[in-house]
Amino acid sequence: MSSLRRFLLYFAQENIEFRYPEIKSLIQLFNLEIKLPNSFGETPYWILDDVDEQDVRKIASRSVSLRYIVEVFSSGKNYKSFHENLKNFSISDLSKKYASADSSFRITVDTYNKRIEHAEKIQRIESLDYIDYKGKIDLKNPENNFIYFEYWGLDPTNVPEEPVEIIFGRWISDGQRDITKSISLKTRKFIGNTSMNPLLSLLMANQGLCDKNHIVFDPFAGTGSILIAAAKFGSFVIGSDIDYLMLHGRTKPSRVRQKVREEDENIKSNMIQYNLQHLYVDIFVSDFSNCPLNDAIEFDSIITDPPYGIREKMAQVVPKEGGRKSTVLTEDAKHYPSTSNYSINSMYGDLLNFAAKHLKLHGRLVCWFPVNRDDYHEELLPRHSAFQIIANSEQKLNGDATRRLLTYEKVKESGEIVDVDALETFDFRQKYFTQATNIKEKRLATHHRNIIEAQKRGKIIENLAERKKLSNKKFHLDNEHSDK
């Protein structure tokens, strides 16, 4: 059999927009000769033709979007064509190689958009009786795991009579989604209100091409979630943040019922918890608008989530009015620098200029950028002539608020900021809170109107719970009508 074969890549149904950038980044990371089409749409799986098994195994060894990969033996648009195609497949070769008497096997039935009972799964397996399985059945740890997959479309309200596509093949490998459980925020020692979701952190690390012996920097480190993800893939990590109390674990605990933080709650303790302390370089307090790093320092990747002014303020250090005063400092002296608002255009301009100076050629800058969906257009994105935007994926937040994960690649050594002035008229924070205020006012108005209408009908509202129930019910109905 040829080393180039056909494979199914089956994905988890979340963060759909992030699949393509992640897989494309991994193909570049491992220098694989796999050509992807421009788009695969929203189907939960991709089919790749003429690909080497070792190449897809490398992708599975890093991808957190993937559920599993299958070598495709046969597929069909209905049951009849599927079985005909499978019978025309080299069944004898399949039986000799994967179903011989000295091997064990299992057949797993998987479906998308339709749940089938156990008895129906048995029927699907028995319909494959023309494959000459001679080995032993092993449901726990088989040498060969065959996947029978039925795809029933994307619309759960309009499921067809037969599957849209049926696929049968040999399981190759699972993705790395279990990593998200091993670094879950629920069990992590040091977290905060803005700690990045582990899955998103890992996606960012993959798009940043993090690898063994790379050096990764996060200038807005917070509680270090992104640094943990980068270290998971073997990179040395460095971080900074302007929030002294956060970096030293002295902020108010974000966990329910925890009144004070433990003495050793910090980013380094998280690294020790995950046995990654050998990849921890350092964390330092820094005003990013005046970063103290030497100009000669270079990073393989800069991966960060800058503050938007919602849960974390955008701040920079400014001189106090009246100039500096001569002061004799002692070791135990405390200093509280004055800070002012750090505008979003200045922050992203500084970030791109910093990356242009400190990233290696072809290194990557991966960062989140907040937008309001109604105002979004590509001209709004910050740009720099030394960088090329190679990925731009959306994650919806609340209401009209959204954020986009931008991946920049450094394509030349020097350049200058372009189009950052477009951000002068963009105020995500103001619109976010204005929208929240409008929703609150609308809810209160609806609440009062519902109570008045109920009282006119003679209804006696005896308790607060009943008032809330009436108000919420009418509020959702009003929203449905307003959306139309």
C-alpha cells in the first residue's frame, strides 16, 4: 500500500474559527507537505487526500481542536454506495494487515447530529460482516480500532432520512484535548478573574509556533495562563505586567469562599504544580509603554492578551506633576508610581513596535483585539509594515462585544506602524459599558411595565420571586420581538 493515503480529521464543535489557523500553523511548525484548501466550512470533519500517516500523527500530537484522526478506507453518501465502495476496497489487504488472527480489534460507532441507540450501533457493526475479522475482540485496549462514522448534517431541526456521509476507517490518533484537563483552572493553584481559558491558551501557543527551546514572552502576563500553555509545548517563558500585586499573588482571591491568598500563590507555583519550573525564566513588574528589556533580546514568539479596560484597567506609568523630588531610598521603602489611562491605539502601537524590535525574523505575535461587531472592519486592525496578518479569528463575548485573535508573522527586520490612527475613534470600553447600561435600563423599564400591567388585570404580586419571574419572562419575549 502507498504511504500516501486518505485521512479524516474529526474536530470538537467549539471555537470553529480557530481550527484552520491552528492546523495551518502546525503544518508550518513541522514543515509538512500538506496543502489545505482555503476553507472547509463548518462541517465537523475534514478529508485530506494523499497525506503521509506520520504527518497527520504529528498534527495530532499538538492539536487541541482535534478529537481524532482516521485513515479512511471507504465513504459514501448513502448506505448502499458506502457498502459498495467498501467492498470494492482491498478487503483482503485490510483483513491481512489489520484483522489477522494474531491481532485484536474493536469497532467504534460514532455519529454527528443524531443519537442512535446501542442496538442500532450493533446493527451498523453487523452490516460490515463481509470484512473477514479473524482476530480477537478487545474493547479496552485493541491493537486496531476501526471507526464507523455517520454525518447527519448540521441542522438538528432538519435531520435527513439517511446520513449525509458515512465513513469507515482505522483510528490513527487522538488530539491533545486532554491537556486542557491537566491544566484546568479548577485545580490550578494561582488564578485570577482574567485567567485565560486553558483551551484558548493552547490554541494561542500553537498559532505562535511554540516549540522546544523556543523563548516566549507575554508582556501582559497577569496570572500566567498563556505562559503555562507555551511551557507545555517545551518553550522557555518570560512574562511581565504592570500590576505588582497580581504578579506577587497579593490581590483579592477570585475563588468563592477563599478569603485570603496563600503565601506561595504566584505564577512560579503554577509552573511547579505542572512540573514546568525548568522552563520558567522569570517574571518582572514593568510598564509596557516603557519596557526595560535590552534592545538586543530576541524572542521566538510574543503571545499575549492585552487589557481592554473591562475587568483589568489599561494603565501606564506617568511622572507626577511638579517633577521628581530628591529622595533617599532604603531597602524597605515603598513606592507607588502614578499611572494614567493607556489608550488602545497607543498600547497596540507599542506592542507592534516592540514585536518588530524583539521578534526573530518569521517569529510570531499572537494577541487578542477587542471590537464591537457592528463597528468591525478589517481597516480597524492595527498594522505594521514589518508584519503580515496570517490569521484573524473571532470569539463572541457578550451582546455586541467580540474579540479577534490576531496572528502576525514578522516578514522583515524593519518597518513602521501603519493604520494605527484608525483606533483613535475606537473606544471598546465606552461602548461595552454603554451597551450594558442600556440593557439594564431596558430590563428595569420592562420590569416596571409588567408589574403595572399585571396589577391592572387584578393580579396580586405577593413576593419578590414572583416579581422577578414575571419580569424575566416578559423581558425575553420583548427581546425576541425586537430581534425580528
